[in-house]
Amino acid sequence: MDSTLKYDLLGPFEKKAVQDFIDFLFSKKKDSHKPNPADDSKKNLLSVSVWSDEDLRIFHRRII
């Protein structure tokens, strides 16, 4: 049976529930395309952070 025909057989309460669920699915789809501000911050930090081998040696000495 076609989905449209099934929908037509529902009562008003069930139709409202289906519409709410569809709206929820679309809102999730919109949210998945939003850029993550944390990703932008990380990219910005990585673009200005420059570590030389000498800078990194300080950390190697402390870890080992």
C-alpha cells in the first residue's frame, strides 16, 4: 500500500505525530550541515601554530 494512502487512513492525532516526526527528521538533517565552531577554532589554531624541532625537544626531554 502506498504511503500516501496509509497516511490518509490515519486519524488526526496520528497524522500530527507523523508530521512532527517528519519535522524532527528534517531538523536533524539541517543540524548535520551546520559547521562546528570547535572545528573552526582548531583550524585557526593549527594555521598559526608553528613548532620547530627545537621547540618539540623540550617536550621530548620531559616525557622521556
